[in-house]
Amino acid sequence: MLALTGCQASPALYQPAPAQLQAEPVTDFERYRAGVERHLAQHRVAVDGFSRANQVAWNLPYEMAPAPECAGEPGPSRGILLVHGLSDSPFVFKDLARALTRQCISVRTLLLQGHGTRPGDLTEARAEVWRDQVRYHYEALAAEVELAFIGGFSLGGALVTEYALDPATPRPAGLLAIAPAWELNGLREYLWLAPWADLVTDFVEEEPELNPVKYESLALNAATQLAKVRAATQTRLTGQERLDLPLMLVATEADSVINLEFLAGQFQRRFRHPANRMLVFRDLRQPAPWQDARILSLDSYLPEQRILEFSHMALAISPDNPLYGRQGPLQRCLEPNSLTLDQCRALAPGKLWFSAWREEDPGMPTSRLTFNPHFDQMVSEITGFLDRAVVAADTKP
């Protein structure tokens, strides 16, 4: 159960910086990145356990060119803009970006307003600025490659869906949506309250900040802005009975944030392009709740790895990630379920299981799963989708 905290004297983490990132046309990505780096260097409030310089570097937006062996490859040049989720940073896409460049796809990311610095900056963030950032960065990418795709995770997945379905903007070559915030689970009950609660307090909860690339605390204003994006995205989705846009949709059955039933329903009902695919990580001991050959299921119950299910945050992360991966410092006890941090850390290595966020006791000690054991197969499905979308674009009259 979330509990609203009253106004108290807050440390710098929970206060907004005197300046915020704004949306501007992107004429030179390196110049944009340098401006963001100056902003982070000035306004980042570091968390304990990691050097401040690393924290600035990890939260920066980046672009990655196709691998050198791609030079001279036939076919149109391809690129994708990837947009991170709420409280997150471009770091969430580092593994996927590297994998895509090996498939001859250039990748760009951006840093949404209010992110990468301190949770207090999300008290000042605005959905309108997020939308403009997405538009400017996609326009810049589309000017440099022949086929421009767009993708996002969670909030970013909703922002890019809203953009891709806007009839007033050039349609991307395809859409990659990883656990997109088209509809929510638990947080949905708080969205209606957020605008009023925001008048008396800034945060749903001021959590200890242990993660150098993602906020743990949720600002009420962030929920308000998320609600605006969610509503606009649903209007775009439901405004057309058939959407002829190539879509790759990725989700986990155990997502505590995103409503899988809504995602699957929209995919089956509205997205009919022949290139489309949906990948769901779920417990294969149970029958699938759908009959659709375009939906692939991969097992999320992996007892040999002490994994009960896949979490929301794990989807885009490789097991080799330096922070979240099997050997990473954030892999164990980042967000324990029904345990204190000290209780989790005191457990013997073989006693802790990994899962999504859980309100109920699963019968064994669990912490949030921070990486995707099926990451390589997910990348294969995504690159296959991108290839099919390219073929479809080539054959379109």
C-alpha cells in the first residue's frame, strides 16, 4: 500500500534543481549530449556507493553507430530512437542498443526532463516537454537514416506510441514498445488522486535512493504527468479500429506496473500489420490466455535460477549488465519483497529468490529481478521484427 508523506524538510535529493532540461530542436547530437552533461554535472545529487563522475556518465543520453562490419551492407540505413521510462534513464537501453548496432542499426537515446539528476526534479517535469523532446529527437534521427524506427520502455513506450499514432507527424517505419504504459495496474488507483495530493505533498513516498541510474522515490507530479500521457495514448489507440503500423510488443505476465490484458487486447484487436509480433514472458506451466500465432511466450518460471517470474524493470537488461546483471552490484536486494534491506542482505546466497514486485508473501524470500535471462532471444525477436518491417517498407507501393 502506498502512503502519502507530509511536507517535511527534505534533503537535496527531494528538492528540485534551480534549472530543468527543456525540449529543443536537435541539430547536433554531440552538442545536445554535451549540454545534458553540463546540466547533470551541475545538478546531479549523487547516491552513496558509486562515484559521482560515473553517475553522471551512466545517466547521459548516447548514440551508437552500426558495428564497423556493417559498412557496405546492402539495403536502406536504419536507426531507432529509444525512450526510457519514468524515474529511469537511458542506461536501461545500453544492452539493447549494443545488440542492435551489431545488427547494423544505429541507436539514439534521450534524457527526459526531470530525470538523471534527483527525484525532486520530477516535481517540475511536464508531459508537454517530454512529448516535444520525443518529437525533436525523432525528427533529427529521421533526417539522418532512410528508415527511422521509434521505441520505448514503460512511460517511454507510451510516449513513442502516442507520437507514432499521431496523424500530424511522419509515421515511423515501426514501433518497439517494451512494457508500454498504455494501461496500468496498481498505480492506476493513485493517478486520479495525484493532482490534488500534489497540492499538499510532493512525493508518494521518499524512498532511500540506492540506484545510481533510476529513482526509487515517486513524485506525485510525475504520476500526474504519466496520467496525461496514458490518457492521450489511449485516445490514439482507440481512435482507430485498425492500425497499419508495424509493432513489436514486449511484456511480462507478472508486471506490477503495466496491465498485460489491456496490451494483449489492443495488440490483437487493432494492430494487424503482417510484421507484428508480441513477446510475453510468462509461466508456461499455465495455458496461454490467448489464441494468436503472433504472440510468442517464453518461460518466466526458472527455478534452477531461483526465478519465480520476470519483473517490469528486468525486460531490457542483459544478464551481463555491469550494474543490474548477474554479477552486478544492484542485482541482489535492490528492492526486496516483504523484507528489510538488512534482512535481505543477511540471507545466504542460495536462499534468495527473484521475482516481480509482490504485495503478498510468495512463501520464500524474494527480491526484484533486475535482468532478463532470455535477453538474447528477445533481441533476436526484435531484430527479426525490424527486418520484416524493412521488407514491408520496401514492398509498399
